[in-house]
Amino acid sequence: MEKMKLKLLYSDLKADIDIIEKELEIALNSSSHLINDASLHLLQAGGKRIRPVFVLISAKFGHYSIEQVKNIAVPLELIHSASLVHDDVIDNSDLRRGRHTVKAQWNNRVAMYTGDFIFARALEYVTSIENKRVHQILAKTMVEICNGEVIQIEDKFRENQNIKDYFRRIKRKTALLIESSCELGAVVSGLDDKNVRHLKQFGYYVGMSYQIVDDILDFTATDKELGKPAGSDLLQGNITLPILLLKDHPTIAKFIELAQKGEVTEEQRKEMLNIVRKSDAIKQAITVSNQYLRKALKEVDALPNHPMKKKLRDIALFIGKRKF
Amino acid sequence: MDATYIQESIEQFKTNIFMHVRHRTLLRYVGTPVLNENQLFYLLLPFLNGETWNDQIGESAITVGIVHASLNEHDKINENNATTKEQQLTVLSGDYYSGRYYEILAQVGNIPLIKQLSEGIANRCEHQIKVYESNSYSLDEWYETISVIQTELIKRFYQVYGFEQYSTFLHTDLLLQQLQKEMQHIQDGHYSSIMRKMSDSALADGKSLEQELQNKIDALKDLLDENLRSSILKDELKLYIKQKVAF
């Protein structure tokens, strides 16, 4: 339902999004039937395609041509998909969006090769753009995302972490790729530097809000809505904003200890979810997310008049208010 | 130039690759990147043989080494359980190296090599995943797979810089050395995933894998010897190659 609402928001971009979908299929076409099966499995799982959408909308502020813009929208979505395939190996996740992951359906090695294949196809696709700046932005983003993931593993179950650590982590984990989607859409359509900066900043703030909401939903949404057990982040040792705001709660501290030992019962998981849901931490986390959204909207205000300004606002607000 | 000089050049090259992907946390948990010296030798071969070589080509060769390091990390992932911190960071080290090769080439705008290497990686992945497919392949198809895994990226590097004349040695020698290595493992009682699949293919044809491998190794040795005799390589390089495969 939520995904449908989002799709309605960008329904007037549908023709171009359909082109992107088709190109994603073409880009993933392989001589290996196993890679084809694994890639198709991923594509069918869908996703919100918010990165390509941000590329398209940002590009609308410049000299828009779908033939040009798809060359960056497709690789960005492929990079996102490839990193999910590898993340599922790292997190030992069997389910994503309610479907078996590549590593669960086949094995870790198949997931590694499939992810590498998708990364490679993303870069192959983007080489149709000769602008050095585009490659520099994209490459830096890829390296930084990876650094963020390394930090996330280092921070797992780490007691003495603070909210600043969390922001640094989610910036790299999520905000960067959305920031780059907006920036690259603007760059390939030849927008001036000042407005490229506004779109880039918009992407960063929306990305931060998006991840904070994601981290909230991991506690507040149901297992069914999430397609995996609620509270999975904490079970895996990822200390997110709601937990950082509740760090001194004795039951939560005890729960983190048990999670680290892998000794959490179903009853204890439900108790932890109850505590988080009833606490002020969720409200406080929503407030932080809204602060980022407000900053994002300010960046939109600074952009020149264009029908796409409303679209950026609507999507940003949707992302901040989504239910799962 | 002698074997010591060649070995030192390879060591220096390896150090340069390490410097370009140095990462404190990855170094601590995963260690230095895994590199195959035979592949490094072939990346340096045009330089060692006196071809025009400049900083750009040298840096490009380093990025090819980095791509090998990236894919080698992912070969270390356990098929069914990668939950330890070391395995998790091994996944990320491969991704990090992959990002670094792109970053280095993007910095200088070397888009032709980015294109060649990404095509090469995709092709290599398609071959690497074959061991997990239900299809049965002939021994010749498996030899082709081993050859692609060993040589594809170096071949792409040769294509970009006009060093294709070295491809013949590259294919014959790296396939030969890999088969010799696999043969040794088999004799020690260890079958790699690809050798298990090849054993199935040999059995289906009523053949023994060891015998087939030996025949292939002998044929490749003859071919390499013939190629070297009529080659443009310096004598020291011919000798180095011959010593490596123990003629």
C-alpha cells in the first residue's frame, strides 16, 4: 500500500520509470542462467526505486533527456541492489521484503558473485557517460558507503557509542547514495553549480530522514509489514537512534547483552518491542527525522521555480511520514 | 635482468597495490590483499620486455591488481556461514577494493579501462558461478572457465594498451600453472569446487580426471614451449616462465 502511494506521487514520471525498469532488466541479462535467476529474483522483489526517481526529478531542473539521465539512474539502482545482496550475506539475512534473499535461496558464494556481477554491470553501464566528474562522484560514493559499512560492523554492540556516531554511520549507509542520486541527476542535465549543491543537500537531508524512519519502523512496524522480525536491527547489534535514546533503560541494556550472546527468546524480543514502542524514544526520533525534513524542504525553497519543486516536497514528506 | 630482478619488480608492484588499498580496520581483521604472483608477472610483462611504459600504464596495472584482490576476497567467503566478524569484513574488503579501483581510474578519467574491466569482471563472475549451476559442462568448457578466471582482466588491460601480442603466453601459461596447482591438490587429496565438477564431467565420459589433467598439462607445456621459441620475449623472461612451470 505504502509503495503504491509513493508510486502515485510520481505517476507523471511513469513512462520514464518504465524505461528505467526495462533498462535494469537489460543490464542484468547474463549468459549464466543462475545469475539471470538471481537477478530476476531481485528485480521482482521490487523496491521503491527512490534513487532513480530522485535522479529523474533532479535532472528535470536542467536540460532533461531520459536517454542521458537513464545512464546514471540505472547504475545507481544497480549499485543499491548489489550492495543489498552483499549486505544479506553480512547480516545472515534469509528474508528481505518478505522474499528469500539470494544467499538463502542459493548460498553465500552465489550471492557474492551475483553482487559482483551487478556492480560490474553498473559500472559498465555508466561508462557511456564521459564526464569525469560523474565518475568521481560515483566512485567516492561507493568507497564511502563501504567505509560506512565497515564502521557499522565495528560499532555492533559497542556500548560507548553516541548519537554523533549514529549520524556518521547513517550518512554513509544511506544518505550518501540518495545525495549522489540528486547531485548526479543535476550534473548530467547540466544544471549550474549552485543548484546542483541545493539538490545534493536536499538528497542528504532526505536520506538522513529516510534512514531514521527506517530505524524507527524496525521497532514500530509488524513482522509482516517488514517482511522480517521486528527488532532485527538490534538483534544483530545495530544500535539505532531509538535505542541510543533509551540506552540507560535497564531492560534494554540487558537485552543488548543477551542479543550479543545470541540468547534472545521470542518473549524477550516482544518485551523489548513493547518497551521501545511505549517509550518517548520513538517520538524523539521522529522529531529528529522531521528536523532533517525541514532542512530538506529549505533546500527545495532555494531552487528556481519549477513544477518539480512540489514533487520533491511531496516525496520528501512521504518518506518522512511513511508507515513501513 | 635476471630472476631476482623480476621477483623484486613483482614485490615492488605488490607493495604499490597494498598502498593503494590500505585500510586500517580491514588490515587488522582481514590482513593484506591476496594476490597471485603469476598474474602480477603478466601485468608487468610488457614493461619487463621493454614496451613503452608510463605512469598512467603503471597505475592502470595497479588497478587491475586491485580488481584481482577484490575478487579474491570474495572467493574466501564461506558458502554457508559468513557470520564471523572476519568473514563480514572480508565481504566488505572486496567491495572496498572494488570501489578503490574505480575511484583511482575515475580520478584520471580512464573510462576505457573502467569499461573493459567492468565487462571483464562480469564475464569472470559468469564463469565463477558455473560451479553452482545444475548444467553439466564438458572438460573443454571447464578449461575455458579456468582460463577466463585467471586471465580475463589482464587480457582487458592488454587490449586497452595495445599489448595483445602477450595474450598467447598469458592464456597458455596461467592455465597451465593453475592446472598444475589443482593437480597437486588432487594428489594431496583435496578437490576444489571446480575440480569436483570436472571430475563429474570426466566420469560421465568414462574418463579419469587425473589422466585428463595430465594430458592437458603436457599439451599446454608443448604449446608454451613452441610459443616461447618463436616469441618476441627477452631470453631472461623466457627462462623465468620456463622455470615457473618446471619444464
